[in-house]
Amino acid sequence: MIDKKRLTIFFAFGLSRLIALIIFMTGSLTESPKLVPNTGITIAVVLLTVGYIWDPAIAQVLTHIVTGSGWNNLYLKPYIKKQWLYLLAG
């Protein structure tokens, strides 16, 4: 029997594959339909910026919620005193 936690984690990480499939089926990056004429904003650009890029972070948070593994070592809080050089470079 499939565990509910494993199934949720699978779907959380599978979301990026689904978005990639949608981008591929709508014409990839070059032939994607334009959402706003004469701007270059296509369906692929919107899906990449909204869904595909944020999916690993959403999947990690969702995994921690489902498994109940805690919030201490997610490294989502910036430590400005220790990492100021990296933050400045970014």
C-alpha cells in the first residue's frame, strides 16, 4: 500500500515535471503562444517564472509539513551577519 506521505512528496516534486510538459506541449520556449502581444511575454515565460522556478522551495516546505520533520534546518532565514558577503554578491 502506498503511504500518503510518499504520495504527497511525489506529487510535490512532480509539479515541476508537469509544468515542463505543459511548456513542451504549448510550443516549447520558442513557439509558445504570446499572452501579451508585442511584449515577448509568452505562456512559457509565465510558467517558468511562476511555477517551475518556485517548485523546489514549495516542494520542500510541503514535504516538511506532511512528514512533520521540523522547521529548524530549512535555512530559509538569512543570517545577515554571517552571510553578508554572499548576499551582497547575489
